[in-house]
Amino acid sequence: MPSIAEHIANQPTRTLEPGETLLTKGESRGDIHVLLMGELAVERGGVTLANLSNPGTLVGEMSVLLRRPATATVRAVRETRIRSLIGAADTMAGDAELAMHIAALVAARLDATSSVVVDLSRDLAGMPNEQGVLTRLFTALHITPKAAVADERIDLFAADPSTWPRRSL
């Protein structure tokens, strides 16, 4: 079975200079990008969530799969080369194998995130303030299909705590 990189080998590549923006929070382009080399910083609300440097890492897939604007800004930390799958939703609709690769990657990220949250929950047992944060994370990890496609997004990074989910597990 071909990898994601092999599936999109004929798509355009682009080189980003340090500081150059690949994705801007709130924009909708419909493309998925594959990191070929270099490093990207994922930023949201003034916080760097991740620095990505592993070749093959996908960027922009959440926006495409949820059909929503980008949830973060992504910038090159150093010279970076990416390959872009332009019109990714249409391409995936016609290529089940590629769609399954991307779905498997997203599911693996969710599984890894769930494991971290469980470990944190054990480490912070009995600490009420931290438990509130963990409840929000668990709630977000178990979002329903209906909520996933709803127009309104649960934003766990919102400055206003009244917008945070309050459902119990």
C-alpha cells in the first residue's frame, strides 16, 4: 500500500523561508501539506503548540476533514520544504486508500493524545484545578460526530472560560 507521500508525489512542492507563514488561523484553503524537510511551528493564541520536523508530518488535515478554517497558524522555523495536496477533500473523496491513510494518522494522534491525558489524570489525581482542565480535555477527545460537523467549534484555547465545555464524563 503506497504511503501518503507516494500518493501525492506528483503534487507541487514549495520552499518556505524562516518566519514565512504556511497557514493562517481562520483561513480556509482546503489543502493538506506534507513536511518534506525543515521545521514548522504550530501557533495558537500566542502559544507554540508544537514544532514539527519529522518528514511526512501532515499539516492542514484538521481543517480539510472538518471543513472549517485553520485552527492554528503554521510558520517555518527554518528553511522548510513541503508538498501540498491541493483540493484535498475532493482528492480523498476519489481515493479511498489515501483517505484511509489520513484517517489512520488522525486516529493515531487521537490515541496518543488520549494516552497522555490518562497519564496526566493519574499524575494529577486529587488536584481540583487540574482536574477541571483534564475534564475539558476528555470532553474534547470524546466529541460526537454531530458536534464534529456543527458550525460552532468547542475552543479549549478560548480566553473566556464560559465557552469551555462543562459536560461531565
